[in-house]
Amino acid sequence: MVSLVTRQIILSFDAFGSLTPQEIGGHFLFGYVVALPTRNLKMGVLSGLMALTIDADHLLNAVGFDIQARMGHSVSFAILSSVLIGLMVSQIFRKISVWNEMMSTESSSGKKKKTKAYSKSVHNSPLAPEKKDIFALYLTITLAAFISHIAYDVFVNAGASFPLLAPLIFSDFFIPQIYALPIEAAAILLVYLWYTLLSERSI
């Protein structure tokens, strides 16, 4: 009975032990760095915070939930969360832009009707032209933040392994420590390619 209680206490402290200032700062820094090609401080901070949220399973373990699969470290989670965040933010930006346009044209009845028609057409379109860049931006940043999180875990842990194919396969896949910086570089390259493509389209 005593050994069982002791084991539970150790597991609880292990869950909290992973949330050290070094762990938090490291994930944030790796996440911030991948957004450097955007040359935007807000994007850097956002990417750093996104990289931190992937370790939410540690908090769930700490409060008593048995989260063994670590779904937050899987490829399926990365893709799903990237798409959902991209869609959610693009919808928010759409509503803000439509509202601003309606307010700016309120004095003219003709322009107001035109704005309402425009608003309706945008609402009926899953991804209107003005939303595509916002969607692509946040999808790319979220995916890059996930990759940076994996990169930091590999960087500080010589035996890092992840359930990359969960929920299809819950087996952990080992990633050698030597691949940490190349993985981080891949995340930076992903953001750089998106930023370069966007710049060329805007010319």
C-alpha cells in the first residue's frame, strides 16, 4: 500500500517536473525562431506560445488524468490543429473586415447595398480570396510551431520518442538527437517558403 502511494506521488512529480522554466523557455524560443522569416514580432510570440500548448498533456497528467498516448505529439494532431486554427482565424478576420467595411460605407445607401451583397458572397464562400492568405499563414505557423516543439524535445533528450502515427499506431518512434537542428531548420524553411510565395504574389 505504501509503495503504491509512493509510486503515485513520484508520477505526479514527474508530470510537473517536465514543466520547468528551461522547458518552457526552450519551447518558446524554438517556436519563436521558426517565425523569424515573417519579420513580425507578434507572429514570433504567437508561434512560441503555440509550441508551448502542445505540452498541455503534461498538465492533464499532473491533475490526475492518465494521458498515455500523447496525442499532441502526433502528425494527425498537427495537421488537424493547423487546419482548424487556420479556418477559425480566417473566419474571425472575415467578420472583422466585413464589419469595418459596413461601418465605413454607412453614410451612403448605394455603397451600403454593395457592401451587403459583398458580405453575403463572402459568407457563402468557404475560402474567399481575401481569406486565403490568412488561412495559409496560420496553418503554416501552427504546423511550424509543432515541428519546432518536436525539434526541442529531440534537442534536449537523447532518447526522445513520439507516437507520430497516433491514433493509427500508438507505438513511439525514436528520433536521434542529431536530427534536432535539421528538424528546426525544416520548420524555418517552411515559413520562409510561405513568406516568399506571399511576397511574390503581392508584387
